[in-house]
Amino acid sequence: MTSIKPQPGLMDIALYVGGKSHIDGVANVIKLSSNENPFGPSPAAQEAVKRSVHELHRYPSTDHAELRTAIAEVHGLEADRIICGVGSDEIITLLCQAYAGPGTEVIHTEHGFAMYRISALAASATPVEVRERERVTDVDSILDACTEATRLVFIANPNNPTGTMIGMAEIERLAEGIPEQCLLVLDGAYAEYVEGYDGGARLVEMRDNVVMTRTFSKLYGLGGLRIGWGYAPREVIDVLMRIRGPFNLSTTQLAAAEAAVRDRAYAEKCRDENTRLRAWLAEALAEHGVPCDTSTANFVLARFGDTEEAEACDAYLQGQGLIVRKVGGYKLPNCLRISVGDEASCRRVAYCIGQFKAGAR
């Protein structure tokens, strides 16, 4: 037996399993399991990727100045308070590495994004799970769970995989009520899908204990390139910059993200189509006896009568060449998360669920 052992907590991490992308024996599947933009990245981002190949022999920028400036100009933020990472996942990891550790606690909600728990354990901190109320973040539960050991509170708003969100008044109450040694991290991966919502950016500017994370993987259709960013007090940015890898983003990533964030017309078009099709899909599923909570993201959480029915529907959909996401790992075994695809995909999945429900009666 070797005496070489990993840090405490690491072996408590279950390997992350992403959404399926293929079905054995089935060609031309429709993938609705990973909340991807069905329209892909903007033409401007695609062109930026093509141009970047001429600079692949050069090291990329270490300060990400051009991308940070573009993000700041588009969103009305301060560039020196922005950090860029390999997806917003890396920002989450850096926050845990910098502010959590042995003897500290990291709070997340029961149906929250899996990376909060994983990143806490990777930092040898203790993840603390708090209940939600009907699949909605419960601020009182979070505040009740806070202790002297609490260093980070993560909430996704809108949440994944539920699609629900809480209003700014509740977020402000949470920021005001957490312990003084604690940071509130607002994961805004789906913030762009909510018209008029800044993901918490103004709150970051008003307070010294709030951090916002965002991503290019959803609305901007750049999931395959893994690019995210965070907005935080300057003191927090200074800490995170000290542990961020200097070349964590490639020239291609930086070029694509800058082009994508500046192409506002394309982003608005994608958001408008998502809003339209999300409403249509939720209504169509409801007509088949499958309710969904009001979603503010690019997916819906379809609720079935029990785990057996959800698994049977998933199997039926796979037989029809449709891949959705089982979310038992998020303690929602009676649900299926369905990404909002293009119109043909939405109509196809709604029709097939209707056929499944009709056959089950």
C-alpha cells in the first residue's frame, strides 16, 4: 500500500459526466442535453477563429487587455475589474483556491451547478448544501447555513438545471446578510437570456463582497472554446490574477470571444429566438401533461410523475434519436432537462414526448 495520498476531499469528487452527444446505432441525433446555442457562434467569431491561425506560433496575451476592454465597453463595466478564464468554471476554481481551504465552508444550493461542490473539495474545503424552495434559491436557508467558517456562497441566477431565478431585492438581502469574511458569487452563465438583467454587475460595483461570473459558452455559442470571465472588486481581482495561469487563454479563444461579444445584433437574435421557442416548448409540454417551472435560461426542466416515468421517457426519446439530460445527479430524478434547440428540434422533442405520454396511458 503506497503512502502517497492526495489532498483531503479529492477522492470525494465524483468524475463529472457531461451531456451525451451520441446514441449507439443511431445517426443524425438531435442533441438537447448540454444547453448549447443551436445557431452556433456568430459569423464574426467564426471569421476571427480563421484569422487566428496565422498567429498560432506566437504566445497569446497574458493580460487579455483587448477582450477585457471589449467586455467592459459592451456591458458598461470597468475593464480593470474583469478577469478572463477557461470557462467560468476556472473562475469558480480560482475563487475556491484563493478564499477557501481546510477548515472553511463553501455554501451551494441543493440543485446548484456541480462545479461548486467539486471546486470546494478540490481546495480541501467543506461544501455545505442548503435546500431550495420548490426548486428556487431560498435566501433564508443560505443565511441560516452561514457560520464563522463560511468563506464562499455560490448561487447560479438563473439556476442550472432548474432555470429558475430570484430577483435583485433577494440577492441584495443575501449580500447584506452573509458573514463579513464571506464572498457571494453570482454565477451568471445564463444571465444574457434575461432581458434587462445585468447578472449582478451593479451590485458588484456597490459592494466589496460580491463577485459575478459569466461565460461565452451559452448565448455566444463558444462552448467548444471554453471562455469565461468574472467581475469583482479590485482587491479580489488582484488576488485571482496572482494565481491565474499567465497563458490560460489562447490567441484563438481571445479573438473569438472579442468578436462574439461585440456582435450585439447576432446575440440579440439568438436571445429572441430562445425566448420565443422556450415559451413554445414549455406550453407544448404542458399540453402533454408535463409541467415545467418558469425558465429564464435556454432550457426547460420537464417534470414527470416519478423517476421511473422520467427514465422511460428518456429511453423513448433516445430511440427516436433525441438526447436530453437526466438530472438525477442534481437530486431531480423525476425530471429531464431539455435544451431549447432550433424550431425543428423543439417541435420534434415536444411531439415525441406527446407520443410517449399517449402510449403510457
